[in-house]
Amino acid sequence: MHAFKKKYYFLIQSIKDIDLSIIKKYKKIIIIYRNFGVKDNISEIFKFRMKCKLKLIKFFIANNIYLANLIKADGIYISAHNRSLKFLNYKKSNFEIIGSAHNFKEIELKKRQGCKKILLSRLFLVDYKKREKTLGIIKFNQYSLDIPNTLIPLGGIKISNLNKTKCVNSEGIALLSEIKKKPAKIINRLF
């Protein structure tokens, strides 16, 4: 079965995490580069950005306005831990702003930061934090009723539970670890 959505958000920590040649449906993909502790060369990031642009894939940089400007990214991704309001200056520019949150309080902060879309985390159980609470489909859908067309589910979405995302009231889904582990399998299932 396929899990058809309008948009797919792939969160990567290195440009080596994803092979752009396996992506066929271009306009549906948004890649968010979260460079936590990884030292990718700026020229390599720029080349990757240009490949994304040629394939009509939107490319966002996490928490780094300088790098986003330097490589002419499509926008900024503000992580849940980033509480700064300095991104308001970019609200009216060409930059799109995407954020992430774990609860309603963080969602309100992301709205104040100017985020058009908010990745709401943990839809399902994740491997690395098994004791953390998850939202589940029902609670996520309740949140999305309060904030229509804004929330995107993130966390624990795997090949094994991909069909469940059809029940999620959202225009897209966001993938983190599964896109790194099994990129070809998950991409084939998405389209």
C-alpha cells in the first residue's frame, strides 16, 4: 500500500543521508538539513542545494540563517528547542519558516516565530526514546482541528505503520530515521 500525501518532509543530518537520484516525484519533497555535529563542507551543501533546485525539491536549513542565506535555501527550519524570536525578521521575506514542537505550548511559540508549518513530534513510538509519550493519531487529529492546515506529524513513522498515516488529518508527513535507514523502500512506498 502507498501512503499518499501532498508533501513529504525528510529530515537529514548530512547530505550523504539521502540519494536524490531515487526520488521521482519532485514537487512533493521538502528536505530539511539539520546539521547537528556533522561538518559538511559548505561547497558540498551548496552543490546538494543546486541538485535539489534542479529537481524542484525544496531545501531548508535548520536554525542557521547565515547558512540559509549563503546557499540560497528555500527556508528556515526552527527546532523545538530554539525559542528565539529573531526569525520574525524573515517572516515577510522569501524564506518560508517551518518549526517543530512537542506540545501545545511549543506550537503557540512556533506560531509566534512565524512558522507556516509545524512538525508535531512524536506521532508513534520511536526507537531511541521508548519511554517518552506519543501523541497517537486521535490526539494529533484533535490538535489539527484547532490549528488547521499547519501541523505535520513526525516521529516513529516507519514502513510498518505507514498505512496508519492515511488516518492522520494532515497534508503531509515528516520522516527522520526511516529515511536514513531504508531510503529506497520508504520512497517507493510513499509514491
